[in-house]
Amino acid sequence: LTTAAVIGRGFSFELLEALGEVDTDVLLDAVDEGERVHLITPVAGGPEAPFTFAHELIRQTLLSGLSLPRRQRLHLRVAEAMERVYARALEEQAADLAHHLYQAGTAADPQKTVHYLALAGERALAAAAFEDALRHYESALSLQPTDDRPGRADLLHKRGLALRSLGRWEEALADWRQALDIYEELSDAEAVGRISSDMVSQLRWGARLEEALEISRRGLTAVGERVSTDRCLLLARAGHILSLGGQYAAANGMITQALEMAERLGDQRLLGEVLRHKAALHWHHMEMPQAVDSGLRAAELLRRAGDLWNLADALWFTQYSLVSLGRFHEVAEIGEELGPLGARVGQLFALWIAARVGAARELMLTADIDRYEEFARGDLELYGGAGIAWISTSYTYLGLAHFWRGRWQEALEHFQEAAKLEPPGFWTGGDWGHLFLCNAYAGDKDAALAMLEQRRDNLPRPGQPNTLGAWTMLLAVVEGLALLGEREEVAKLYPLVLEAIDTGAIACLLGDGLLQTVAGIAAAAGGQWDKAERHYQTALRQAHELPVVIQQPEVRRWYARMLIDRDAPGDRDKARELLTEAITMYRRIRMPKHIEMAKALLREL
């Protein structure tokens, strides 16, 4: 039974017999006796491990009687016996083989030990057992011969994959940098392209755009101009980085090249990944219907190919786009797939984004600000612990919760922190816009106008694709300037708001506004009363039909403001009705400052 103890807690008679230490009848007698005195017990469920030690302490006691050299040699003999017994299924036994060879120490061939450790790591990765995978790769690296540079680079790459799925992103990048340097020294173009692609994808999560572009250039230089999977992936991922940076034309050019190459190669999984990057390009520039189309096509191809990691990415881009389109049922359907999938493959960023999408959807549907604030605090803690750039929006989420609850000083402080941390690129202006709007609501006209003077160039340019941050900034600027009485400036922005509506988006990304409401504000500022009224009526219908509950009183308040300003027959009665309804809704949602604003408008009637 001492040899059985070396095998493990569970062991098979077949493997004990293969070790050939004693005659079969003697071995049977030993097993019978062990079973009689309750040292071991039979296990139902197949021939591979029909016995197990009754308690781990029994096994440890047997092992304690072995010297280290004897134990090491027994581990080696167990591994050799396993190779004979399981010759047709060695991959399935990789983890146990790796364990015994590693425990055999110098008695085992280090090359064979590394082989099985690496194989066990790959199987653990595929099974989402990331801690196990990491342990196997670290053990393999400790035995890897120093002169085997390609082998070391391969193990570093794989250990980086395990670290990435455990959220240890800087360590993953450090491994990949080492591997990239080795591959470049070896002139292994294919490996350089492969690891460069992984690094570029990881760096985008931290908005480290310049570093990502530099790595993508190294990869593209290595793979050359030849049509290949690696070149296609690098083009698509470099395009994604350019899109993150707000460079629409350059990004679109690279992604278009990648699409043509994927179709030429006839690789459906590859085409799915490129479409995922195309979805990102559209999402970064508030082209939400196109983002959904590309994302759904990508998801279908990646799901069919079994590429679950990239499928998770495609799903969250699609899900976020659907929120802006008000397609909340589809948002929920994707969430049901994305949650378990992201957890299974260790796609942490997809899980975190899915949580943000879910919070925005729930806020729109329920106006439960307390629940939203709870989410915002957790989001801030999560992103702060990860140390990634998108923490700026965590502060904006918490600022919004304070703002709606009437805690405007706290809101202002969080919006200030968000604007300070706002990363450059496609979201530039998004967090800033909420700070601008909060200053406007607080009546700090000088601060708000000074902010706008410094950042006016970030507003959308007419007749061309613009970033999500620029569009978000526009919507905040229109509402804020209207509050400050800058009607002429607001009226000038009306054509841009119409362009924003033409993108297909209905709701603001964070759930804090409807585009039709903002269009009504801009049209009213220019005295285009009929157009303003149509916008408000559309916004009211959307707020109730989608629904976007938190916007139902907001539309009424702004619609009433327009009616008071127009002052046509019946307008004051209609405004009074809208404001009375808004106050009731604000009370139910518990938005005290907004109740005060609605009551102030009532006093004008």
C-alpha cells in the first residue's frame, strides 16, 4: 500500500499491477487486507480508480516512512507505469504524469517532465482551471533548460495566458514581453505575430494605445506583406487600437483590409474575430445599429468555431450597443449567455463590462437609484483594484447617483475626479460632459463656460463620424447651456443633435438621457416650437414604451419649459399638467432637487 500511497488518494489495481513490485496474488491479498481493516475503500464509477484511501492521514502516514530518494524513484516508476497502462490516452493523464515526474526530481528526464507539465497546463487552460495551469507552467519554467530559448518563450507565452485569465495583467504582459524579445531574436515571424496580437488585445483594456500600436507595428513588420492569419489579426487589432484613439478613417482602413484578407483565406473563425473589431469601431463612434449587425455576425461565427474568448468580447460590444438602441430584451438575452461564458473562460473585462451594461439597463427600466449607487460603488472598487484607465467612468456612475439623489456637492466631486482621470481617445468628453452639466445645474455659469471654452474643439464635427465621447459631450453641452440661458449657442448646436439622432442611438450610454429630449431643448432654444414639440412627444413615447423610467419625469420637465416659453393658447395648462406628473414621478424615484426645479417652473405659471 505504500506504493499506492505514492500514486495518490485514489489508485487502480491495474496500475499497481503494472508496477510489478510483487506477484499478482500477493498484491490481491494486500488490497483485500487493506480493505478489511478499512485503510482503503472501493470506489464505484469505473476501472481507473476503483480504490481510495479511507482518509488522507492514512496515505500521509505511509508516505512519511519513505526516504526522499526512495519516494522520488517510486514517483518515477509510477510515471513509467502510467505511460504503459494509459499509452492510448496520455494527454488525459497529463496532469498526473506531470505530478509524478516533477516529484521524481532529478531521477526523471527534465525534458519529459517539462513536456507533460506544459501539456497539463494546456488542458487546465482549456478547462478554465487557471490556477492549475499557472502552477504547471511555473513548474515547467523552473525545469526548462536555459539553452532552449524557443521552449522558454513558448512557456512564457502560455503562462501569460493563465495570468491574463486570473486578472494578473501586468504579469501577463511582462511574460509576453520576454517571449516577444526571444521570438524576435530567433526570427520566428509567426510566433512574433501571434504574441503581438495577444499583447495588443491586452493593452487595449488599459487604454495603453501608444504601446499597443508600437507592438502591432513590430508584429506587422515581422509577418510581412504576405496574406496570412497572423497579418489579418494584427491589422484588425491595430485598427481596433486606432479606433480606441478616435482615428476613424485609419482604423476603418485597417479593419477593411483585414476583412478582405479573412474572406480571401476562407477562415470563418478569423472572419468572426475581424467582425468583432468592426463592431468595436462602430461602437466607439456611436454607430450603434452597425455595431449590433457586426457584433451579431461575429458572435455567430465565433460561437460556431468554438472561440469562446473572442465570443465574449463580441457579445459585450453588441450588448452595450443594444442598450443605446433601447432593445432591452436582447440586452438581457445576451447577458444570460455572457455571464457564464465570461466566467468559464476567464474573460474578466467582458464580465465587468457586462455588469455595467446590466446596471444601465436596470436603471432605465426601474429608476432604482439606490441599486445603481450600490453598483457604482462596487464598480469603483473593482476598477480601482485592477488599476485600469476606465475607472474614470466609475466615478461618473457614482456622481450620477449622487446627482439624482440631490447630493450635488458629492456629485460634483466625483465628476471632477472622473474628468481628471478621463483617458484620451474615443471617450474624451464623456466624463467631462457630466462635470460640465453638474456645474450648469449648480448655477456656476462662469465655471461651466470656462470649461467649454477650453474644450469646444472636442465637440462633434458635422458630416463625419465622431467618437462616442464627442457625442456624449454634445448632449451634455446642449442641456447645460440651456440651463445657463445661452439660447443662441444652444440653437447653433441643433443640427449636430439631429446628426446624433441619425446615428440610430436613442438613449445615452450611461442611461441618463434620451436624444430626442436634447433635440427638443435645442430646437426650442431657436424658437422652432413645432419641431421641439415633436421631439418631446417622441421622447415621451420612448420613455414609456421602452421604457426608460428615470427619463419619464425629465422629458416632462423640459417639455413644460418649452410650453412656458412658447406661451401659446393652452400651453400653460398643458405645462401645469406635465409638471404635476413630473413631481409625482420625482417623488416616487426620490429626486429632491428635481422636485424643487419642477416646483419652480410651476410658480412661473
